Amino acid sequence: MIKPQGRKKPLTLWGAVAIIFYSVSGGPFGTEDAVAAGGPFWALLGFLIFPFVWCLPEALVTAEMSSTFPSNCGYVSWVTAAFGPYWGFQEGFWSWLSGATDNAIYPHLLMTYLAVAFPILNERVYNIVLVILTLSLSYVNYRGLKVVGWLAVAMMCFVLSPFIVFIVMGVPQVEPSNWLLGRNDMEWTKWLNVLFWNLNYWDSVSTLAGEVENARSAMPKALLLALCVTCLAYILPLAIATGVDGSFALKGDQAFDAWQAGFLGKVAYDVGGWALGGWVVLAAAVSNIGQYHAEMSSDSYQIQAMAEHGWLPEKLAYRNHYETPTFAICLQLVVILSLTTLDFLDIVELLNCIYCLAELLEFAAFLYLRYTNPDIWRPYTIPLGFWGCVILLLPPSVFICFILGAPVVNADWGLVGFTLGAVVIGNVL
């Protein structure tokens, strides 16, 4: 049964901000691998420049298009308006597959933190608890976006709060010369993939536009606020953490290798003792829960909207009495549970390549609509003409091509096969 559209929208402005924050970031967790790949200099430079090269253009396009097409189809709506239903379906399939792959990361990362605190979670018990944890997290999404939205706001405040203390306590201990250190054997592909994973998915909130109060005016505001929060949440804690790490001067490149997932908790312990270190580790666990909920919400509502438009079986459009798409959530779960045990960086590379295909199509659709339909009512419009928008999207498009070309250059044929397989399956469907 498909519910009517004249219903109260469950997401407020700040609920949307929190879901965007968790769709894109979730806090500075995951930035450690950028330091491992290039050292503090390249990590900090990347997080300073990348928001202007990638985040701002993607957020601006999303703000204009989601206010113009405020439905749960999100980017599928504007790709369809530009190029027709065939390419709209390809966009929806690629974006959903990328999002489902991304969502497999968070239960695994959460279990990693739990295993540190509870060594009883050995390999045999680990997978059982992982499945139970994934099902439990998904139940919150089943209960509805009103729960998810306010929960995301509360978790965003909790996740960011220890880093305010960390920054205040860490500033007197900072050694600025640490920020100039770079790795001798720079791992460019790893560095770029980690940056991209930490700062992408600005378009994902467009699939929730139909659930936001006053979406045409609220979406641009939510994206701008989330952009500011996300950039500060990355660069300030990372600058303090790399500035206070005294091992750089002693160990050189070997010190960079220690910067793996969870290392921020160790640095926080060095700065503020067990209390601050434990607070950061707990915040990391909460962050993974928030990111899981945000991604699950975005992807399941996209599937539900595509089913409503006839691209997928009607059953996937069913909403339960909580107004959530039950069968779309179940479909998402199938993909997540099949991928949760893969290596972190392998999952990142898989989802990045598929996401790049979808993003190129979104940029092309945006430019096409700007050129062929300049008179469409756009509640928010990027303050640039057509050629200004072309210039705005040129740097991120070049970056996308680099991400897509890297597996070929590095002879990573498994990744190439996965990407081509997604294209073939999308065409067959």
C-alpha cells in the first residue's frame, strides 16, 4: 500500500543537517589513513583544499537540484528530467549500489571498537554479534525518520563534544613543525580514496527531500550548515592530533604507519588521559551508528521512490505504520550483510568507483538542464551562468576521472571488473 503524499514531513532543518553530516562525515574518524598515506602535510592540505574542489560544487548542485525536484527520488529525478528514464534508472542503481556498499563499513568499524573493549568477541562470536548488531541498527530505521532525525542531532552533538575538549587541551602541546612533515613514499591512490570517502555523498540527502519540512527553502540552508560543520570537524581535530604526536620526529615514515583507524583515541589519551581517550573511542562508536542510520535512510527511501515511479516492483514502495519503506530496508540489509566482512580499504575503493559513475551523470544532467531549460523554477539557484557552472564542475570532474582511471593504471583488475559489472547489471535490469 502506497501512502498518500499529503502527510506531515518528519525531518526538520536540523534533522536534515545532522543526516547530511552523518552521510558525509560523522566526525574526524577515518582521517587517520590520510596521514598514513601522505603524512600530516598532505593530510591537512587535502582536507583544506578538497572541500573547495569537491564538497562545495557537489553541495551547490545538490542544493539547486533538490530544491527544484523535492522528492525522494533525489538525483534520479533530475537525471530523468535531463536524459530520460533509462539513464535515470542507471543513476538510481549505481547510487544505490554505492550507498549499500558504503553502509557495510559501519557495523564492521563499530565491531572493531567493541572488540577492543571486549576481547571475548573472538572470530567465531564476532560474525554472530555483527549480524545481530546490523539487524538492531536497521530496526531504528524501521521505526521512522522522526526517530532517526532527532537521534542524529543528539549523536552529532555527542560525537563533536569530546573534540572541543581535545582541541582546548591540545593547543598548548602543539608542535607546528609537525604539520610540514610528509611521507617519502607517498601513496597517492590511497590518499585520494581516503579523502574522497571522507568528503563525498553530499547528494545523498536529495533522496530524503520529500521527507523534509519546507524542503525548497530548507535544503540549501541544511547543506550550507552541514558543509561548515563537516569541514571544521575534520580540519581542527586533525591539526591538533598531528601537532601533538611526538613520534614523528623520532620514527619518520614508521610513525605515519601507526595512523590507522582508532589512532585518534590514542592521541586523545596522550592529551587528556583515560577519560578523554575513552570519550573519543565512545564517540567513534556512536559516529558509526549515526552514519549507518543516515546511509540506510537515504538508500531505502531512494528505492521506495523508484518503486513508486514504476522502475522497481511495487512491493518496494510499501510503507509500514511508521511511514518507513519496510521491503526497501530489507533489500538494503541483504547487500550489507553480504559485504560486512570485507577489508575497509577494499570497500572504500569499490564504492568510490561506482559513486564516481553516478556523480558524473548527475553533473552532466545538471548542466544539461541549465542549458536547455533555464526557465525551470529553481527556488535556489547557484549564482553563476551556464559557463560559470561548467568551470565550477571541471575540477571535480577531472578528479572523478582520476579515481576511475587509477585501478586501470594500478592493474587492479578485480576493482575494474566490479565497476564494469555494475554497468552491465544496470543495463540488463
